[in-house]
Amino acid sequence: MSTSVPTREWLVHIPDHPNALDKRLAVRPKHLENLKPKIDAGIVVFGGATLSKHPSEGEGPDMTGSVMLIKANSEEEVKEFLENDAYTKGGAWNPKEAKIWPFRSAVRTAL
């Protein structure tokens, strides 16, 4: 990605490979560590895990993939971002099944 923050936004859904929860959890610290500079730079606007269901009290989440809003100059840059992520390299994400849509956010709220 370029050094300046792109202005084009891309809404991304990337599913996990089947039964990849253990792989996802194993590389999650590296994923978050590598993501922090991109968040700080404004390249990753939001992101999080998709779940098979909301967990019950005391139950861990069953993560099935991720959804995120990424700023990039092109869809190819988004694909490169996904390919180089720890979740892909660790065998959790399935980039061949990723859905990437051009997007323009109309509303944003803080957590």
C-alpha cells in the first residue's frame, strides 16, 4: 500500500476455512499486532469477526470469518492486504472466497 492514506473505501467479508477456529486463535496475537499500525494510519477503519451465533454466558465466540472496512487505492491492494495477513498465512482465512465491494460510508459512530 502507498504511504499516504487512500480515500477509496472497500467493504470486505473474508470467511474462515472450515474448522479453522484453532488456527485463528493461534495467530490472533500476530494478526492484531500487524493490524495496529494500519489502524493508527487510518487504513483499517473498522473490523471484526463474524460469528456462527452470539455466545451464551460463559461461552467463547465461534468465529467464522471477518468483516472490515479498508481504505485502498484498488481492489488489488485489498487482495494483497488479505493475502499478507497473519490469518491467511496461518491458514484461518480463505481469501479465494473473499467478497470485496466498493463502499462509501455515510455514517460512522465511535465504540
